[in-house]
Amino acid sequence: MILLTCALFLLDGCAALEDLSNSIQKPKLSVENVRVSDFNFEEMELTYDIKVDNPNALSVKMLAYDYNLDINENTLVNGNQKKELAIEASGASTFQVPMRLNFADVYQSVQNLRDSDEATYSFLSNLTFDLPALGKTNVPVSKKGQIPLLKTPEISLEDFEVTGVNFSSADINLQLSFDNPNSFGIDVNALNYDLIINGDQWADGTALRGTTIEEKGVTMLNIPISLNISQMGISAYRLLTGGETFDYHIKGNFDLNARHELLGQTTFDFLRSGNLSLPPN
């Protein structure tokens, strides 16, 4: 009788376990949003918001996930990450999968994208869950779409013009060319700059607020600067009145806003140096 009772309990337990196993469903996954969470002209961080719906009457736990990002059918980014996330019974939760994409790697791997303004991406992620009765289970989720491809602008000094000079003060105008190879315009929030002549800092300041950089073209940028010659000395006066060759360094930091629906604010640093001689005044 004891053996028979134990056997009945075992049969009931197995039946209950089988019923539980049959009733457990895999979580349902969807990519709710794809956004550029950070970028500059060299790389971009793409973040995928993945929603996990748990249709079960019991809570489930996510243990880890892997990810793969193809650009025009070429794998550029992949990896895996441990991440524990509890999803309550009949509940939902969203988590983020960030990935950094380097544009130099893109253009090296996919040569025909060098002149393209955008590319097709294919995102695939497998999430690992610990499910009641089923144990470790992988569930895939995928997404396809378009992302912009960025190219680095070119900055050069076009002109160094002395617009007025005397023994106490001088006015100069620096003209920079901003060559924007991208398919979107750029708003300049501010340019913070330093002008160094023959190793001495002549000026620093902020300029170009509210200036617009045109898409796929060259925009000329004028930076007017006032100098105090009485503090800088006679050597500066002689240099500005012409006849002497001098070394220059212009370094700056642009605070920019890209006119693209997926992009936004970023910064861009530059440094230009060389030597000049001004025509005699």
C-alpha cells in the first residue's frame, strides 16, 4: 500500500509538472524604439529599447542577451552581456541594448558606403530566460531600418585680415571655411576658440552663435577679434603692419546641433596651424 501510494503521488507530480510545462509560454519580445543616444562625426551609439511581455501567471527572469548588428549585410558589431531582469507575472518590462558603431570601420568593411548618406541596418538579439519548468530558454528579437552615415567636416583658415591697426589697438578678422560633407545642415550653438601667434596666446573667446552650416557644401565663417596692442607690445604691431612671417595656431571647439531627425547636439574639435605673412600696411 505504501509503495502504491508513493507511485500515485509520483504520477500526480509528473502530471502536474507536465501540465505546468505545457502552460508556460515564452516571453513576447518587440523592439519599441531605435534611437541615436550619442554621436560625433567619428562614431555613433545606437540604443535599442526592447520590450519583454510575460504572458504567464508566474514571474520569469532574464539572465543574459547577445546582440548582432549588420550594416548592408556586413556584421559590424556583436557581443553578449549578462543582465538579470525579473518580469512579474502577466507584466512587462523594457530594457536597453546600446551599441557603438565606428564610421571608419563601416567604410573599411563596406567600401561602397563611402559616398552614401545612409545605410540599412539589421539588428538581432537573443535573450536568455530562466522559465518555470522549462529552464534556460532563448528567445530572439530583430529589427531592420535605416541610419545616417556621418563624415568628418574639414576646417581651414581662408583669410587672416587686419581691418584696422594703431599703436594701441588692432582689429582682425579670421575667416574659416567649414566644409560639411553630410546630407544635413548644422546649427552652431557656439564656437570657443584660441588664437596663438608665435607661441603666444593673442586671443580667446566665443563666436558664431546662431550661424548655420549648409549641407554638402562649404560655408565661410568670419570671426572678428579686437586686440590690445598696448599690452601685447611693439612686436605685435610690427607683425600686424606686415613684412614679417609668423606661425599661427587656431584651436576651437564647436557646439553643434545636427539638423537630422535621429541626431541632435554634439561637439567638434579642430586645430589648424601654419605660417603667414601679411601685406604691408
